[in-house]
Amino acid sequence: MDNLTEMLKGTLEGCVLEIIGSEETYGYAITRRLNELGFADVVEGTVYTILLRLEKNGLVQVTKRPSEQGPPRKFYALNDAGRKELATFWAKWEYITSRIDKLKEGGR
Amino acid sequence: MDNLTEMLKGTLEGCVLEIIGSEETYGYAITRRLNELGFADVVEGTVYTILLRLEKNGLVQVTKRPSEQGPPRKFYALNDAGRKELATFWAKWEYITSRIDKLKEGGR
DNA sequence: AACAGTACCTGGTGCCACTGAGTACTAAGG
DNA sequence: CCTTAGTACTCAGTGGCACCAGGTACTGTT
């Protein structure tokens, strides 16, 4: 599927929040996870910008740990603000998908 | 629901395409339709920029007709390229929603 | 030494929804 | 008669986000 970028605005960040929320993990692994989920064209640069933004916005707790396979990893976990933001994301997602589905079914 | 703007990137244009595709209509009415569908904060300026973009991209056929209630209306109808773009939009939407739902269900 | 895999960072770009202000026409109310 | 509200369209500018392209750096294999 090509050129999803515009439709991913806002949702990709939510996906990253969800991934972090389900398990403490790091940028490189998050990228691999998104790729295997079907977001095949998402590259590391994109994920890192999201992670830096999450950190800047105080939604995650960051822990640096050494890796046996390369440079140290930065592990991310949601804090309270992050969990709240994740809940808000899913509420928005629910809201938008329900409206779009209504529109698609020709609902009036 | 507040601040959906980032998540509407790409999808709002698709919604407008769908509305036009189901019935030849004009900007002001499209705005009202979106509002009643639940996109309450979408204002005319936003819709008109989308309509001008659709026209510029050759996806719609435009017909100006007088109105009894104000200035003349610009009616929009999809052409072949527009119908194709609409189909692409729904394919992308399907694709993304299925991946997000999988993620939400903790799918691996 | 060279390379591939792992792991992270960053300045710049383009697209899109949104803002805010403006134009213009009609009908109703004070 | 003039103001207001409703209808209807336009457009220059803003900000946020995914993306691009290139960089750094560590480890293990060839």
C-alpha cells in the first residue's frame, strides 16, 4: 500500500504509544514491530522523531541500557501522562472511525 | 471531541470525495453535512481549500448555478479520476483501520 | 579491513487541516 | 433605510506531523 503518510498523521504516534504501553521497548524494535504489523514503509527516522517528541512532551520514561548487539538502547515506558494520552488517542480513533463508517454506509 | 485535526489529515479530503460522489453538491452544503455527521468543528474555510485542491488536481467537474438564497453556488461532481481517487481512499482506509485494529487487539 | 546488522540523531521538506480576514448577495427587523 | 443574520465563496499565512537523507557509533563475521 503506497503513500499512506497523510493518513498516518496523528495515528502513527498513537501506534507507538500503544506499542510502548504494552511492553517497555526501544526505537529500533518499535520500527521492526510496525513493519511486521503492515506499516512496511515506516523507517527508523520517523520513529525516532516520534519518540523524541513523546519524551519532550513528558509522556514517557526513558531508561538507557547496554546492548550485546550494538550501541546502548533507549527503553521507553509510558508514565501516567502517557497512559492518559493513549486513552485519549483510542477515544479519538473510535470517534473518527465511527463517523467515517457512518459516512461510508451512506448514513444520514 | 477536541483537536482531531492531525488525525483528519488525508481522511477529510476522502470524506469530501465520498459526499460529492454520492450527490452533486456545493461547499456550504458539504460543510453542513460534515457537521451533522459529527465533524462538528470543520468550518467552511477548511472545506473550500479541499474543494479548490480537488479542482486543481482534476478530480471534479464544477458547475456554477445561481442560488435563491445568496451568491451563486459552485456544484461539484466526481469525474473518472475522482472516482478512482475515492476508491483508492477507501482502500487505504481499509488497510490502515485493519492494521490499527490488529495492533489494538494486541495482535502479533 | 571491510561489511552487515544493530541502534540512535537531526536539519530540512512537503502536505494538509486550520485560521482569520475579506467579498458579496438576499431577506427580515428595528 | 440601515443593520443584522444567513448564505456562499476566496485566500494568504500558520503549525504539526510523517518523511527524507545523511550522519554517528558499536559489534560480530568474512
